[in-house]
Amino acid sequence: MKFAEFLNEGVYDPAIFKAIFLAGGPGSGKSFVAQKTTTGLGLKIVNSDVLFEKLAKEANYDLKNMEMADSDAKERGKLRDKAKDLTAKQMQTYINGRIGLVIDGTGRDYNKIKGQRIKLEKLGYDTFMIFVNTTLQVAHERNKSRKRNVPSEFVEKAWGTVQENIGVFQTLFGIGRFRVLDNNVYIDDKNLFSNVWKEVMKFAKKPIENYIARNWIDAELEKRKRK
């Protein structure tokens, strides 16, 4: 299918012009939460860590221990920058088509997320945030068992920064578009995710509120009539 045809079909996608932000520190389980709460909606995942790990694996890094060696910091930085650049281009492609998004980030940089949200809403997107919360102890334990773990000092610093941002994120997105999920369990507890899943489904399938998006869709449908 050609990209233009894909965009035309996307006009009827219930998740078009919807963007869900994920926030949470290392070891919070954001990717797992995304799988449990957003799968099946046609949303595109935006996560630079996925590309970073792919590039690191191709460069023959030991993912489990790669963040621990100071001697490789410069090369790791280059790979991380490349992953971020590729992810930004990928995200822009999705945005050009007004495709629904799941933006998976740590939530350490409030201004970055605020800027992304402003940009998306100016294009017509409705936005939502899932804040994945854990205790510091759980964050440390999960970090040790991850495919790619990071230094414990980084986990603690990132956890503290993310915790400080809970209130400002709630204010930014609003009570109706912000949900905290306490993910401290180590089992696949369906009840833990069910309420968030219901809220995400309601948000994704709800008619678009942003008038910019409604005007864009009307214009796209008018183009189809002329063909």
C-alpha cells in the first residue's frame, strides 16, 4: 500500500489524532504497561531505547553491562544520538500522517514533554498521559533484571526527578487526561491494568475534540470525494 493511500484510510482510524505519553523512571515497566493498555488501537510506538538497543547489538555491545564501562561512554553517546535522531524522523513521519502515537519516555524532562504536547495539539492531536509509578526499591530491582541495565546512581537520580514531575504533569494534561498507575507488582495482574485500559480505550475511541483535527479530517474527506 502506498503511503498516500494509507493516510486516506487513516481518516477513518478511531485513534487518529490521539497521542498517549508514557512517563516513568528506569525499571518502572513502561513498555510492559504500554503493551497491556494500548495494544490493538493501531497506535505507533515512539521509543528511542528500542533503536538504541538495536544499534548497540549490531555494534556487538554486551547490552547487560554496556552502560557500566566509562571507557565506552563516548561511543555509546554517538549511538544514543543516532537512535534519537532516527526516532525523531520516524515520529515526524507518523505526525505527517496524523497517526495515533504512544510516546514512551522517562518523564525526566518536563519541558521536552510540554513542548511535544504543544506541538501535537497545534496540529490537532488530543493528548493523554499514563504515569507509571514504582517505589525506588522496585526500580532498582527491575533495573538489575533488565536486558540493558544502567548504573544504580542513574536509576536513583532519574527516579527522584520523575517523582518530582508527577504534579506538574497532572497540571499539564489535566485530571481527565492523566492517570497514575502504581506498577510495583511482579505478576501479570489483569486487575492492575484494567482500569487504565478502559480509560485509554475511551480516550482513543472518543470523537476528536481538537477543532484543528476536525477541520483537517473534513478537508481530507473532501479530497476523497473529488477523486
